[in-house]
Amino acid sequence: MKKQITHTLFAFIVTVIGIGLIGCSSDNTKTETNDVIAEVLQPVTDAVAEEIADVVVASPDETDSEATFVSEDSSQDENLQRFSDLVYHNGNVYAVANNALIVYNVKSKKEIKHAIEDELNTVVFHDGSIYAGGDQLYKLNDTILEFVDDAYDGSIIELYSYGYQLMIGTTDGLYRRGIFGNDKLMDDITVSAITEDNSGLWIGSLGEGLYRWDGEIFKKRFLSRDTSLFDNVNAIDFKHDHLYVGCDNGMYVYDGGRWTTLTTEDGLPDNNIRSIDASDWTVYVATNKGVVGYFEEEFSPVNKLENIQVNALKVRGRKLMAATEYEGIIEKNGNLRKTLIQPVEFENIQILSLIP
């Protein structure tokens, strides 16, 4: 595509210059003609440059050799590991995909895989360490992924660092792990999303709705016009006194006084929300069909992340990192997109480290 654009520009330049030179007999005429040529060529070259920027994801001069072209129609290979969560800390990306915790160093571009026999669903940085949750709770100690605790009923779906407490959401309830041990705060509920506001926690579930915890009492929150809208919460975040709740039927925004409902009619690419990052003024929303930014009550598609399923988002300065269903871990920086961690196939993973 870039070569075709370049050839087209070259042909156009030759044609314009040729026309300009024919019949030019005086210096004044030549000067005027050159001015006209420059005036004509400038907007054309600008337009072509913009077209090249849109077509090319990354060139060797703009980024490192790992920058890749990734098709939005990537093969949905059933043998690929689905990346479900990621966290960035101290120069490393920690991502979980099925039964593996993958550590990628952004500077050295080195990658280490820690695989176990059980499935991993979530990862978090808490109290100076990386924790991963699945059928059990694990902790990364140097280069070893260690078993920590199996005192939790159900499979761990969500981990959240809340001060000195590690909040653990499972398919059977909500646990709190602190300096005095574990205690169960909620029972018989599948906890799928957790975030904190200025004075407490919001807990989303699959099938049981949305709750707020003030440290002592849980209160269920719902909309009176339809009490089932918050039944299945996939993602939740809080920033600038606004709560953002992502469900399988759209996104809901709470400003402390009223709720706003947002769906595909308002600009979402899909109503099934997978992840929300509200850490900056622009709120990034991942869906089954691409990523959008939400700013001043309007959605805008995120270039290079359209039409792909993104399961987790993390904003890092001006960069956006995405854990995808089929295309690995992607980093988006301006108009450049590159794959940090390639999709991993099941048969290529070995059990690297596990201390029972």
C-alpha cells in the first residue's frame, strides 16, 4: 500500500513539473511557475503523508523491530491462550492467559512464562508483590510462581488491592486477605469486578447485581425502572467523582446523583463491556467489538483497536495496553500499534515453576 501511494505521488509530481516547464521562456515566468507548482504540490504531499500514517502501523525508523502489522481479522484459533488480565509495574507487563502468567520487560523485551496446571483469571500488584488468581491464589517471588492459599471457595475471578487488604472475588463470594488472615465478606455470589470510590468499595457480580460496601454494610444498588439492568457486571471503575459500570447490556455512569445509560445508540461499538479504565480524563472502554474513548459525554473509536475483542485495558501515560482475546498483548501509542506479547499456543507452554 505504501509503495502504491509513493508511486502515485511520484507520477503526479512529474506530471505537474512537466506541465509547468513547457513553454516557460523567461525567468519571471519560470519563477511564477515554480511558485504555482509548490502551491499545488504542498496540499497533495500533506494528504499523502497523512494517508501513509493511517495505513502504516509502525516502520523500522519509528519503533523497534518487534512492531508488527496485526490484522483485525486474525484467525480465532481455539489453541491460542486468551489473555484475560494484565497489570503494569516497574517496567514489566504481567499478563495472565489461561494457565500462564507471562512477564514481559518493556526495556529488554525479554519474556518469561510461568505456567501451572490450573487456570489463571486475574492478576494484581499488591503490597509490593504480584498476585495471580485462578483455582487458587498465587504469588510471584522473584522467578518462582508460588502457591499461597486455597482458603477460598470457588475459582478466583477478581483481585483488587485495597490499602493493606487484598480483596478476592470468587465464584462463591468475596474475601478479604489482610495482616490478620482471611475473612469472608459475601457469600453465594460470583464477584466479577471491584473498585473503590472516596469512602468505600463497589462490587459487581455475575447474576446478583451491583453492591456498595462502606466498610461495614453491603447495599445493593439498582435502577427502579428496571432492577435487572445491573445483574451482570463485567467491569467497573471510579474517577473524578464518577462511577463507570460495564455490563453485558451497556455502560452506566453515576455522578453521585443520577445514572446515565449508554449503549450502541450512543456510540458504543457493542453493548457487552469487557473492561473500563477511567484513570485519565478520557475513559477507555473495551467491548467485544473494539475500544472507544469516552470524553465530554461522547464516544470516539480508538484507532488500531477497532473490531477486536479486548478483555482488559490499562492506561500507562500516553500509552494504552490491551489484553486481547486472539491477538496477544497490544500496546497503542499515538498512531503506532505493536504486539508486546504474542498469542501463546497451549502446546508450547510447559509447567515452568510451581511450589505447592
